[in-house]
Amino acid sequence: MTSPTRCFVISLLPLSPCRHSPNALLHPSFQWIEAADAAVKAAKVKAEQVHGRLDHSDKNNTTIDQGVKQINEAKGKVSQVDGQLKSIHTDLGNWKNAASGVLGTAVMKAGEVHKALDPNTGTAQLKQQIDKIHTSNEAIKEANEDLKSQVDSLSNWISTAEEIRHSAAEKATEAYDKLQVHEKLSRNVKKIVEANKAIKDLHEKLSDVDSQLTNWNQQASKVLAGAIDKATDVYENLYPEKNGGGTNGHVGKKLGDIEDNNAAIKQANEQLKEHVTSLEHWKTAAEKIVQAGQKKCEEILKKVDKTSNGNKNVDIHKQADALRKKAESLLDAYKEAYQKFTLLPGQVQAAVEDLEKGMKDDLQTIRDRIVSKMKDHVGSMLGEIKQKVEKIKGKTGSIANSGQWENNTPGSGLAGISTKVQHYFNAFSEEWPFGQIVGGWIDDILQHNGVVKKLLGWQSRQAQTLEEELKNSGLGGSIKEPLKEQIKAAVEVFKSRQSAAVGIKGKISQVKEACKLFAKRLDEKLKEEFQSGVLAMVSEAKEAMKKVDDKEPSKQSHLKGIIQKAKCTCSYGNCSSGNCLECTDPKCILTQAVATTLLAVSSVGRQVGKELHSVFLSPENGNIASFLDAAKAATDKLDGDLKNAADTALGTGSASPSQGQGPNNILQSVQGIERKVKEGMKDNSRDGNINVNEVMTSYKEKKDKAATNSDGKYQMLLADIPQAMQPFTTEAKLKDPKGVAAQKGEVQEHLSTIEKELQEIAERVDSSKKKTLPQPTDQDGIKQRLEDLTQMLKEQESVDLKDKGLIVESVKGLDAIRQAINNLQSNPFTKQPKAIGEAVDQIKQQLGQLRKQLKKDKDD
């Protein structure tokens, strides 16, 4: 069964959320349950540690396990040392057998020499020399016997050493079954093996001497046999030198063989001297091995015996005691955790209930925050949109009572357009402003109409200069004077229809009609009889020009200047001098210019009306004026709707009635935000409480999933909690806290066992340490064995062994044996071959004399 993750478990509890939990932001505190969770886990871990440390199987790396492994390794190494010592013992046995063989061969050879030189078969002088040889032979035999005795002693010493080694090996095995052997001991044993090898080489050399003596004995036998069997051939057989002679077996050749064999004995003696030196080296190496073994024993005792460690606890005991304390601490932790554990299932259930309550509160808070944030966000966006709409809507211009823009603020956007249309519309509602418009038309005609400019001689005038002169002269205003009646009629009709003009389209339509009416009335006047029509209007205009002098003298002077430049050539004689104002001749240039201007004003009025209709009012179902009215109405409504919706969303004011036609859909959408959020969170309750299981369907699904499912963490937790303490029951045999005391007792028993085993190790190393029960059969320790070996290496005739478990209780010291062999090598094995050499020389001399005598006897 998969264990629930810690983060998920904690996330279900009413405590501080795990920083990895998705519910970390939904609940304020779960510190207690986290502590309980940590306590349970700590108890489990400590239980596993106790079990692991008390388990000394190979699969665990505990202190006891490591100690057992070290003991097993030490036992293996001691077995290896035992095998090496056995091998050394075998080598020493071989050496002993070889030495015995050499001595036996030497004795046999000496006997053969003695027999071959029997004085009963030789002359008196030869007998004397042979007696010397016999004496030397006897000395050699005695030396051989002595050497044999020493070899036997060495054999006994080796046997005794073997028993000591075997006993020490048993002790070492017992000790090193618990501790590892020192590597230096192996190196010193290796030196013993090397020394034994040198001794073995000595044995082989002595075997070679034995072979040489055997050959010498055979040759000597042949010489003596030849002397007895071939008396007639004595002369030849008594030839003193080895080489030469008449026969193959003459005495000289035999004597030469004796010399050769004697030289071989000397050579073997030299080799024996070298091996005596090697034996000294072996003794030195053995002493070092014993010293190293004693040192290692002290080290072992310091590790296992308190008295050998300055009455301080050894490391193993410290570690075992530390293990005991940790085990007891773990058991105490288990006892404490068990009490908390029994309350855990109910606490988990309560924690989940508290969690769901907190989740409900958090969801309601989140819902309210979402609604508030959405309203704030929507209100902010609506405010931004309203700002953009206000730019399109624009600002209304301010018109003063004078009909001019107040503070030069003609407005902006659609509202500014509406204000400008209104301003233009107002200009047609009074005679004076409408007269100003007509005056403007007249000034424009005077400046740009080619006929008028030609009549008045203005073709070469610059536009700016001409405009300035017309302004200063007031010519246009005078020409407008006969149009007052038509202007008044148009204004009266305009006023009568002014109230019906609604919107930009209505106002522009009304202005268009006023322009048409003005042009119509002017045309009617112009169509009358020439005298009553055009000329009458021109005369009225000229009369107005005359009156300019009374009001504005400067204008009159400018006006006269313009007329004089016209160069009129009509029948009226004064026109040529600039007195056209008095002329009534239709051909007067000024008359023609005024009449042409009046005709053009009619056309301009009519054309203005047509242009207004063409630009703003056509076609009927898609004209600009209608579009502007619709755009302004929609913009005004949108601006109002946005303001109401934004105020409602931001809570800055109550919604006012919607301007214009149609509902405020934006306001309705803002008012529907909360309803939509509630629908999304499935909050259909009247009391505003949220059902967590309905809103958080994934939570409910995971909560209700079976423990067998990988996602069923909650049910798995409920199922796993009762099993959480199972390892304590199966591994530590703890069913409840009552078993803690018994477990502590078992831990103390294990510690006592370790202390007892340490004491046994100390006793196996040094039998003087405190005795344990039951006591072993062999009560001597390794140190006692090493002390015996130390004494056996010294120069003593008799060494009493401390260990009573050996077959031999007293042996000869190795150094005494070495000294005895050395004495043999330096005395009989050195002096007697020398005596044999001297005797051979004398025999050769006597043989020479005998040969002379025999030769004389033969000649005779």
C-alpha cells in the first residue's frame, strides 16, 4: 500500500500548511499535528535503529555487527598464522632430518676411512700415520655424536616450540576470534620462514658433504684392497702423488681423494659456519616477533580491558553504552509517541472537518474578493473606456450673449460640432448676425468676382491689399443696405420654424431654408422693373455710401479712393473725377458693380443652401447630419451608461436613470458579476454559505477514493494509521508502552554480554586478568606463551616452561643449541681436517721412502 505523502497528510490537518501543499493559503495553522507527525516518524526511525543495531547479521553495518566481523576476520588471520607456523615446523623437521642424515653419513665415512687405513695391514710408520687418522676419525665421530646430540636437543626444542606455538595459536585463535591480528606479526613470521629456509639450505650442503665422504670411503677401500690383493704391485700402488703412477689405483691417487674429501669437509664446515650465523639472525627475528606479539597483546588489552587502559572505559564499552542509551531513548520516544498515536485518528477526522470549515470560509472570502476585484477591474476598465468616449463626445462650446465664443472655447468632439451648428443656427435667428453673414458674402464677391473686379479696376490688386481696402472703406456694408428687407423676411420665417429644428439635421435644414428664402425674396426684387428693381436697390446702396462719411470719416475717404480708381466714363461727367455716388446713369461703373454684386449675392444665398443640403442632408436615408445626430445621441447615452456602470462597479455612487432610449446593458452586466461568480462556484444557497463538496469536486473525489487507489490518500491515511505502530509490534515486540521496561532489560543484557566477551578476550590474552566462568581448559594466555618463547630464545641449558599444558615442561635454550653447534664447527670440524691433511703429507713422505726401498729391493 502506498503511503500518503507528508504534504498531503498535513494539508488535511487543521495546522500550519506545508509550504508544498496546495492548501497552504487556505488555512491558518497546523503546528501541533506537524509535531505529532514528527514524533511518530522519530519513534519509528529510532525503533528501526535499535533493531538494526541489535542485529549482528551480515546485512547490517551496526557496531556489534562490525565487532563480530572484526572478530571473524581476526580468527581467519590467526588461522593463517597457525598454518604458516605449521609450515615452519615442517621446515624445521625437514632440517632436523637433513642434519641427522649428514651426521650419519659423516660417521659412516669415518668408519670406512678407519677400515681402509687399518694399521694391521700397513707398515709401522704408516700405522702411526693411520693411527693419527684414526685418532682424528675418532674425534670426528665424537664431534658427530656431539653434533647429533645437539641436533636431538634442537629437535626437542623444536618439538617443544611447536607445542608452545600450537598452544599459543589456540590462545591467539580465541583472542583473534574477537579481534583482528596485527600485520607486523605476519611479517615477522615471514622472517622465521626465511631463516628456516636458510637452515634447510645448510642441511642440503651437509648432505653434499655426506655424499663426498661416501665417495672417499669407497676409494680408500679400493686402495687397501689393492694393497692386500696385489702385493706384487706395491711399488706402483704406493705411488705418493694423485696424478701419474703405473696403476690406476695407486696409493697416491687414494691420498689425493682423501685430500679432496677433506677439502669438501672444510667447505661444508665453512657453510655450517654461515648457517650458524643465519641461526643467529633467525633468533633475532624470532625475538622481534615475540616483542611484536607482546606489544600487540598490550594493544588488545587496552581495547578490551579497563585495567590495561588506565582504568578508563575502553572504546567498545563506550560505544556499547552509547548504544544502550540510544536504545533507551528510542524506547522512551516510543512510549511518548504511542500515547499521541492513540489520539491521532480522531484528531485527523477533526482536522479534516476543521479544514473543510476553513475551506468554506476561505471560498466565501475568495468569492467576495473575486466579485470585488472583478467589479474594481471592470469599473476601472469602464472608466478608461468612458475617458475614450468622452474624447469622442467632446465638450460643448460656450457662446456669449454677443453670439461670439466665450473665452475662445468653441468646444470639441461631437458636442463641439453640435455647439458650432447651434452657433451657426443662432446666427440666422436675428437680423444683425444674419446681416453679418450676408455682408461676408458681399465682401467675398467683391474680392473674387472677376466682373466686379474688372469694373472697378481691381484686377492687379493683391488679395490682402484689396481685403484691407474693403474693410477700411465699408463698401460691402453699403451694398448690403438695400437687402435689409429680404434679411428681415428670412429671419422672421426662420424664427417661426426655430422651435421645430431639432438636432444637427434639423438646424442645418432650417439654415438651408433660410438661405433659400433670402435668395428667393432677393430674386423677386431683382425681377421687378429696372427702375424700381435693380436701379432702386443700387440707388439705396449709393445713399448708404454717402452716409458713411457722417459715421466714420476714415471709411468715406477710403471709399472715395476706391471709386476714383474705377475711372468711370459714363455720360455723367463727374464720374471721371470719382463722383459716382451722384450718378444715376445705368452705365455708371459703380452702378454696374453694385448691381452685379447684388445679383451674385442672390446666387450665393441659393448656392449656400444647396451646398448645405448636398453635404449634410443628402441623401435622405444616409446623410452626414443624421449620422452626426445618431453618433451624438449614442455617444451621450454610452457616456451616461458607462458612468452609471462604473459608479456602481466602483461603489462611488448610485446608478441614475439611463439617458436616452433603451436599457443600460453595461450596468446590467456589472450588476450580474456577483450572480455569475456564484453560479460558477455553485453557490445557490440563500444564506450565502458554500457547499465545499459541490464546489471542490476534485477534493471530494480524492477524499472519497478507496485506499486501494493510488489517489486515495485520505482513505489510505485512515487505513494506514492503525498499522503505523505495527513495526514496533513485530520487530521490537512492543504491543503497548508496558513492554518498554522489558526491552530496556534486554538491552542491558546485551551490554552485559559484550562486557563479558571483552573480559574473556582479555583473559585469553593475559591469564592474569580477572577470571570468567566457566574457565577454559588451557588457562594460560598468549602473553604467557610468548614469555616461554622469550626464555627459549636465550642461552640457557634448561628452560622451565610456565605453561603446564605442554608435553615437554623443560627444554634447552635455542641460543645454547646454537652455541654448541658453533663450538663443533670452530673446533673438531676445523682442527681435525687439518690433522688429516698433515697426516696425509707424512704418509706421502713415508710412501716415498718405501718406494725407494721397494725400488731398491726390486732392482736387487
